[in-house]
Amino acid sequence: MSNSVPLRLVLASQSPARRKLLQAAGIEPDVLVSGVDESLVVAERAEDLCLELARRKAQAVAGRLRSTPDERTLVLGCDSVLAFDGEILGKPADAADATRRWERMRGRSGVLHTGHYLVDVGHESRVGAVASTIVHFADVTDAEIAAYVATGEPLAVAGAFTIDGLGGAFLTGIEGDPGTVVGLSLPLLRRLLHDLGLSVTDLWTKVAPGAQEVRPLG
């Protein structure tokens, strides 16, 4: 391992999909919600907006933590937005908004951007970057849109769709990392950790999913 003390990853997000993605990759994060008011942040470019939101979330949580000699703490903030038809789309305002979006998006494509910001608490180090993935939407029917919106799922996610839930049936394909669409790109997280002189393997827990033992490499 590249780190002499245990690493703790704090996820500055209440998204269960992001936490589940990390857990499936052998990483067990703590979760602290930032409380950042996303409506106060504006930007002309989707990439800038999601990265700024990720930065604010990570720094808000990092500001509530203290480093200790026997543990190194990292805070990861993430935020996703959809760029479609020249607009930046976060979570829908209500069911009617979600319905209108799907009526526009069906049979077409957009770009899902997810900002990542990693703060190394106590080491004065922080890095950030954006992962982007093209999403192709199916030509869904009015009835399918109504049924999907009625589930409530699209109201809770950026762009009004998921890839790992009910919405996955309404996508015809993606170009890029599927984790970006879920809300967290593992390849990008690996790169950010490398920029801090760390390895993603440093965050692996002793027991991976399926109860397989994970042995540190190197």
C-alpha cells in the first residue's frame, strides 16, 4: 500500500446509488450530507456547474472534520447535470417538469456530466475533474413516460432518469463510463487518488462483495 495509515473515505452525498457503486468496488464510505443549497450556484457551462457544486459539497463536509495521526481522511463530493438542447438540467422541479423533459428527450441524446472533487483533510490537498458520458434515450411512448414519472424516480435524479433503476429500460445506449451516469466515475476517482499520491487499492476493505478476501497489492 502507498499509505502508512488507514484511509477513510467520506462521501459528501446522500445518493444511495453512489454509495452502492463504491461498495460494489470494495470501498465502504462514511456518508455526510453537505447541506449545500444547489439553487444558489449558477454557471453557463454544465461542466463548470457540476464541478463547482461538487467542490462546495466536498469542502462543506471537509470543514466539519478534523484529521488525526492514526487515520487519513478523504472527502469526495459529486454532482451530476444533464446538458440537453443547450440547457443545463438538474433534478426536475415536479412531475409536470419531468414529463415535459421526457417528451423532449425521447429518441434523442444528451450528455451527462458528473463533477468530482476530492479533499485530503489535514494535508491541504484537493483535486477535481469532470467525467462526461453521452446518453441515448429510447423513443418511449406517452404511456411509458406517465408510468415512469408516477414512480417518482425521475424526480430525485439529475436529468430525470437513471441507468441503474427503472429508467435503464428507457435508454438505448451510452458512450462513456456508465458510472458517470450513476453519479460517480470509478476510473476518474482512481485518477484523482493518483494525483494525491494514493491508490484506489488503499481504499479497498478487507472483505469485498461476495465475501472474497482482498489482499493489499504492493
